[in-house]
Amino acid sequence: MDLILALDSGTTGVRTVAFDHDLEVMDEEYRELTQYFPSPGEVEHDPLEIAELAIFTLTEVATRASREGHHVLALGITNQRETTVGFDRDTGQPLHRAIVWQDRRTTDLCRTLESEGHAPAVRATTGLVLDSYFSATKINWMLDRGVADRAGTPSFATIDSWLLWILTGGVTGGVFRTEASNASRTLLMDLASRDWSPEMLRLFGVEATMLATIAPSASNFGVVSGDVVAPLADVPITGVLGDQQSALFGQACFDIGMVKATYGTGAFVLANAGTSVPPVVDGLVTTVAWDLGHHGPTSYALEGSAFVAGAAVQWLRDLGLIATSRDLEGLALSVPDSAGAQFVPAFTGLGSPFWRSDTRGAITGLSHGVGRGQLARALVEALAYQVRAMTDAFRDGGVEVRELRCDGGAAAMDLLLSLQATNSRVNVLRSSTLEATARGAASIAGLEIGTWRSLEELKDRWHATARFAPDEPLFVDLGYASWRRALERA
């Protein structure tokens, strides 16, 4: 059997998934990633651990595929997007731990740049807002601390570029490239030209030579080095997408106005906005969805981002309120309501549509009637409320949300998707593959080599396993109003 592999390097772990010609999952391997929290609001990863887990999971899946007589045709990569690695291309050694997209250490820099009047130019050029979420502020922070001074060839990369460089040989000839969906999350790329913006490079003090070359999302990025992953020697890497754009692609949202929601570490809602740079929408950001190269035009997306979703479930697990993340729904269903408790999971600030980096998590409405079940219920409701705030922003911006295609680990919960349908006033569809990010990476990699010849062929392979229709909204509306009041207090 011919297989396409997807390497999904996420915020909480690294996964390799093998897909067949029908985009059915044939095998996968996952390893959790260590989280570092040096100070409040700071989140870091070890770049070498990310590389080690990628190599390990790829090797495991490729070895099993070879043992069973399968043939791997190509590899696609998808990744946590704004997380930034500084490293020396002469030695392959990181200059600092990777600064994760959730990290808030550059909030003061963003405020300074905004007070100096740079926000309109940043918004117009990059489609993004001045927020510590994005990569350029993290690069600036590292440069200000002299990390580049001790490097022969100082380089800064999003995770896709770091892994591509490692897998294609690293210091012995690794390819240093990125693509437009990831580059559009850095605050350094011009949305219209899809190249690094000289104005933004000057603003953040970054030299173009420190950055990867931007290529189409569907293209031949190089081949896997046999010295790095022996069972994948010379397998071409033919597709790369940032994880949320990859989920949009994996959900077959190829037409203007199609919308997906991913409940991963955070919660992300993206709408296909067509092949021209769309107008600015308050509370949302504009991003490149994908650049299909010779397979078709570049597509753009409007995006809303909540920084914490599944990460809050992990937090409950780590506190001991649940044994595993899978226990959350059962505990939430053990009670009829949250007994007035409201959960604001703003552990690292608020993203869309609020953009308040100074907000922190809060639980309000505590009483003797609130126990483990009520807290679990309050969290599930909060996940739905966060996405409702974003779908409301889409509608306020003139984007009609006709249906919501959902994926990610938390999308396995019927309770969450039922609440989402009622809150967002829209039919919610659960994708047959909850790991839509990996599916998207495999899809675009296979498109490049001709496994699938068109977007229509990929569209035919998408289907939903469940549909949730809106219910009477009175009680969820009251709950949402209460949650918004809790948000104000936070």
C-alpha cells in the first residue's frame, strides 16, 4: 500500500500519522512534549527535544510501514506556528529555548510600538495585530539579549523551518525554507507580496539573512536524509502548512466562507476568505491559508484565536480533578449545570476578539454547591463561549457562518459540540478525522506529487461522523452573558 506521512509538531506533543489513498489513518505514533514555564506568562520548549520527538515518531511509523510492505511516497509537515527557534546554522545548536506562541514576555514591546503609532502599518502590511503572540516580537527579544552574537550564522525559524532543516541534513546540507502560511504569522511577511517586508524587518530589527526563504506550501522542499531518519531516506517533503491552516485544508474548506474550528491546545476558528487579501475585520486577523504553487492560487483566511482550550483541560488533569483528559465530559455530564460557576481560561491572556494580553485566568461564582462536576461543566461551557465570541466577530465582520466543521481532541465531546451549535447558532459537524491538522499536511503533500489530482478529489474524501443542530438558546444565552461578566472581572 502507498502511504503519505504527516509530521504534526504541536504545542503539547509531536505526532506522526500515516494516511492511505482514501485519507484514512493507517498508523500513528505520539510523544508528549515538555513544557517549561520560567516565569509567570512565559512558556518555552526545547528545540532539540522537538527534533528528537519528530525523528523518533517518524522512525517508528516508517519502520512499521516498511515491515508491513508499505511504501511511503511523501512527507508533509504541520506545526505550532508562531513558536520561534533561534539557532546557529553552523553548529545546529539552539541559541535559546524556543519561545512558544503562548508566551507573553514581549507585551511591553508591543505596547511601546503601539504607543509610537506603528500598529496601523503592521495591520495593513501583515494582517496581524501588535501582540506578543506573533514571532517577530520573540526574535526581537532574543536579539536584544545578544543571542545572535555568539553564532556564526544566526538564524530564526518557526518550527516548520527548524524541522525541515533538521530532517534534510542540518549542518551537512539542511534546507532552510518556510512557506507562506507560517511566514504570515511572524509579523514580518507582506500579505500581498508573500515575501519578507523590508519595513517590518526594520521595525523589529531583523536581518533577512537570518530568516528562511519563503516557498509555496505545496512544493518540493527537499528529501529526508537517511542519516537522520534511515527508513525514510530520500522520501520527498512536498507539503508544509501551519497547523490551523492545515486543519482548514484537512477539513476541505476550499470554498469562500467555509469555516472550521479546532479545539486543540487553544481554540482556533478560520474562514476561507478567497484568493484576494480580504478587508480588515475587527477582532480577527488575516492570514495566508495556503499557497498551492502551480496547483492553484494563494488563498487567504480570517482567523480568531483563543490561546487556551485543551491546555485548561490539561491543567485540571494536572491538579488531579480528572485522571485523564478523556474524563472531562463524563464528569461534566454528572451534573445538570455549573451551579453558577464561570471559568475564564485566560492563562496566557485573551486572544480574539478581545486581544487583552494582561488578562489572566479566573473562576467566579464559587459556592458550597460547586464541586468537581460543576468545575468540569464550567470549563466545557467556557470552551464553547470562547468560540462563540469568535463566530460572533465573524458575523459582525460580514462573514456568514453557515456551518462549523470541528476537529481537535476536545471535539470528541458531544456535550461541547452540542453547546457550540446552540451558542453559535449554526450546525456543527464533527470531522471523521479529529486530527485534521495531520490530514491537511498529508493532503497537500499528496497533491504535490499527484496522489490526488485536484481539490475536488480531496473534497470527496471528507465526511462528517456527527451533526449537531442548534437548540433553544435561552439558557446558553444567559450563561454566555454571565461568562462575559466574569471576563470583565478577569
